[in-house]
Amino acid sequence: MIFNVIYGEVARFVTAGPAWVVTMLITFVLVFAITALVPIFLGWVERKYSARIQSRYGPVYVGPFGLLQNFADIMKLIGKRAISTNVDRLPYEFVPIVLATLSFAMVLIIPFGGANLEFISVPYSLLFLYVFLAVSPLLVLMAGWGENNKYAMLGGFRGVGQIATYELALIVTMISVAFLAGSYNIVDIVNGQSGLWYGAYLPVTLIVFALTGLAIIERAPFDIPEASQELQAGWKVEYSGIRYGLFLIADYVRLMIVSILVVYLFLGGWLGPVLPGFVWFIIKTAAVLLIIMAPRWTLPRPRIDQFIKFGWNWLLPLSIVNLVMVGGLLLI
Amino acid sequence: METLKGIRLNVGPVHPATHGVLKVVVDIEGDTVNKAQVEMGFLHRGKEKMAEVRYFSNYYPIVDKLDYVSAINMEVLYASLVEKAAGIEIPPRAVYIRTIMAEIQRIMSHLVYIGSIGEDLGNITGMFWALRERELLMDLVEEVSGGRLAPMYMTTGGSFYDLPQHFDEKAEKALVRVETKINKDYNSMFTKNQLFLMRTKGVGVLDRYMVKKYGITGPNMRAAGIDRDLRKSEPYLAYDKVDFDVVTGEDGDANSRFMVRVGEILQSIRIVRQCLRDLPEGPYVTKTPWLMKIPDKRTFVRQETPRGEMAMYMITNGGTQPYRLKIRSPTFFALRALEEILVGVKVADIVVTIASLDPVMGEVDR
């Protein structure tokens, strides 16, 4: 893991005690930079991509090809004055910080295209990632309540209903993959796919996982809790300035984590012929990202009751059937 | 004092999805609407009163902003009213020019409808696509009149300018593009998109009984299966000389209202093509004095605008200004039905139902 590599380098110059502190600081800065750069880059990709779909140009003026546009936007968000009246201060301030911290933690433990390319290796990294993704109903409800706004509260209620429905299907699909690999460690899961990708064994699970992942991170067209038409911005409506910027960061980091998880769990991760693993990882993740970005710009949003019914009636039974099938496979 | 179960939500007048300044006060429980009250009048500018203090020719800029999404239809309606009151005959070329421009404006208006319903469903690309196609027609209007949203093209006795050279070729180019986009691209985005059908089928049903009860006209009425179109039943302009079908729906829900409008775009394209083919030569305007007096008279004119049957009733008393001008706006009556059809729907369907009625508040509030 990267932490050990950095520590090894630092320990050549510093004695053992301070070396830990220095290593932690360096790791923190690195992870922070990645967490902050992901929305800037992915946001640019999405803006260009959606512009192509909608016959527009997208950002062009700031930086080459408008690459720095999102950087400028984040700067603007930092500089903005936060206006909030009659809010419940504790949950209101708590939620964006926790969401950003969770995305920070996810970047910390997920491998970036190689067995040793994670910052900190955790034995049950898949379960950790699940917990970081699935803790959000609580936060959504807290934000919706704390903002003291009717639209925000409606959004919070919707968010709880939607995410609670879908995280059950998400964990069942994750468990079926973990059964196949015999481990909750992402590195072991990827190494288990050296023969055949799990996506080939479990194509239905792959689709269920992608859909539930999108529903959990409230990615459009499943952005029902923050439906910008009827609820304006749902549970985010009263946030402005960098608090809203933290939501954007969390959104894009979680989008990236979900697409990386699709690659790791079903598409063989960094395994592939000829090219080095890191390149395969980049290619696969980019392809998955572009595919799961497209529905936001092409599909209308389902209604909350239709979507929750879809989750309980189709996705959860499908994922359970898949789990039983995996169990059968393992018995044989 | 009544106690309220659930939440009272003010949707509008500055809500981003209510198409202008419509305000709907809804009582909701969970995500379901129990009661809805419509409040209108936020855009009231006293247009009927304004008519009483202006010369007949000076009222054209005001009718432009009546229904600002279909301004030329408004101009045609008012011009017909003044001509009927003053007994002015307009030359055949002007009749055809008016028909062409009115139908082009109808296509533009329906494209805005398509875009805005897509946008209210959370599909912003629909808006961009529809406005992209509308832009082609907007360019035509700009070339003809010099204006875009409020073109000021019609005048008493005909139009301000003749059609420019090679207008028919340019119009044909734009129409072909709109036609192919609607027949091909819009299928994947709207007409055959399962999520779109899920969201619009069975939403905001206005059946035949309710249509008659509220006096709803236009595409909203035809979507309920009533075959009535003033262009057919009492033809004005050149509509009796062209061949077109009246598009009707069956269910009266948001989806059939949408499909009726899509069908009407295709019919309007047919009308424009036939009119461009048959366009007669000759003068395009009957010269009328700028300051004219209309004798003691009561005049009533009604026409089929993109939003329904719009009518104007004018009382003149021999002066240079009307004594009274009454405007009947079609979507005012459609919006009244919201109080009934919004009960029991989910919050997400409020905006879809409003958008599917196609209100333009400039015309509702006058």
C-alpha cells in the first residue's frame, strides 16, 4: 500500500516517531488532492459529454478546452457567502462535512488500478465501501430536517425511502460477488477474476449493481430526492457556498467509486492482456463512467412510488435469486 | 380554524417549474396532494384596459406580449378583429402570408411545449433539442419580420413586409429538418421512451365531461377525443383551401395531450408546404390609415391559437380607440381544472400536469 511506501521513504530521513506523523500528513494531502481533483475533472468530462448530447459546446474559455472551468467554479463556491436563516445549526453544518469526509475515506481505502495502489489496505475493504455509501439516508434525513424548509423535508423523506430500498439490493449483489471470490477484500476479488470475469458469470447482477449504485448516490435520472424540477434541489435546497461545493465533491467521488466498483467486481479490475494493469483500469473505468453518465442526459426521472416499487418488486428479488444461484454454483 | 394534516406547499409564483408566475397552493400528506388551489393574476398588466387608451394600430405591440410564445397568432387575431370591425378586405397574398406565419408560429409554440414538458420530467436534453429545432423557425421569423419573440409583423390590412426572396426554399429546409427530428430523434426521447410513458400515461386526466364543464378548448380538448378545430369548423384565413387533419387523442391524459401536439406539428408542416406552393402574387397589404375611426359596432372574432380557441370582443363607438376590448384566453379555463385534477397525484406529477396543459401566463393574466 502507498502508505507503507511513503513511510519507507520518510523513515530514511526521520526517526520512527515523527515519521508516522509526517507520513500521515503526506497521505492526507495526497488523498485530499485526489478527492478535490476528482469533481473538477469528472465535472469537466460530464459537462463536455452532456454538451455533445445537447448540441452545445460546453466550457471552452477557462483553460485549454475549458479544463479549468470547474476549478473556477469551486473557487467561486468557496468565495461565496453562506446564507441560512432559521436552520437547525448542528445537523445543517454536520451533513456536508460528513459527506465530504466519507468520500475522503473511500478514496483512502480503494485501490487505484493495482494490488498495492491503495493508500491504506483494509481486509474488508468492500464492506467498508458499502458502509460509506449506504450511510447516506441518515444524512439526507438530517439535512432535510435541519434546513427547516418544506421542500428540503420532502426531499429528505424521499431520500430515505429510496436509499433504504436500494441499499438492500446493493449489499445482496456485493455479497454474491464476495461469495464467488471467497473474500471481502477488493484485491482478492479482482485476483479471483483471472480466469473469467464475474460479469460473465453474473450479467444480471452487474446490471442490478449499476442501477442500485446509481440510486444510492442519487445520480440522475434517479435523483428523485433532489428533483430539481418539483423540489428545486430537494434536501440540498438551503445549502450554498462551499457547503454545496462539498455536496458536489461527494457526488462526483461517489460516482467514481461506483464505476470503479463495477470494474472491480464484475469487469476484472486491472487484469487484462498486453497493457499494464493501470492502463486497463483507466480504460475500463472511463468506459463504465461514460455509460453510467449518459442516462442523466437522456432519460426523464421516474416518480418516487414507481421507483420504490421497481426496487422492491424487481431489483431485490433478482439480486436474491442471483445470490442463491451463486450459492448453488459454489456447492457444485 | 381548520387544522392542517401534513404540509401546505406553495408551488410558485417563483417556482422554477411553473412556467411563469402561476401559483398553486397544495396541501400534501406524505407525497400525495390532498387539495390544490390555483392563484392567478401575478402577471396582470391590464391589457384590456390598455386597449381603451390606444389607437387601433398602436395595440399591436401589446398583443405581441399577450401570448408571447405564439405572438404571430395573437397579431393575426387582433388584425382580423380590427379588419372585421372596419370592413377592410385583405389581399389574397396577405391571407396566405398570414396562414404561413401563423402555422410556423404554431410549430414553434408546440416545440416549446415539447421542450418544457421534457424539462419538467427532469430531462433537460429534451428542452435543448426542442429549442434547437425552434431556432431554425425562429430564424425564418427573424428574416421575415426583423423580430424574434415579438415580431410585430402583422398590421391592419395585411403585413408590414412582403416575404423575402427564396423564403420558400429556406422554409422548406427548416421544415424538413423539424419533420425528421420529430419522426426520428424524438421517438427515443419522448414518444417511445418507456420512462416518459410511465410518467405521462394516466396523469392529469381531463375527460370529455370535464372538458365541457370547464370550457377547455384547443389541443387539451382534442386530447380527450373531441373533434373540434376552428380551422376546420369555421375556416378563417386560407384554412379552407388547404388539406389537413384534425389530430385527436383518446385518453385525455398528459401523454395524449403531448401526442396531439406532436401530431399538430406535422399537420402544420403540411399546411405551410401547401400554402407556400399556392402562394399568390400581388400586393401583400391593403393600405389603411394609421389613425382610423371605426363606427359604432360590436365585433367578435375567434381563432384557433396553439393553446385553444382565443377570442376577442370589441365594442367601438365611432372613435379612434375601442370602447371596450374583451379577450378570452384558452388556458385560463384549462388552469381552472387544475383544482380538480391535481387532487390525489404525487408531488412530482404537479409540474407535469401543469406543463401538459401548456399555460402561458401572459395570456392567462392578460
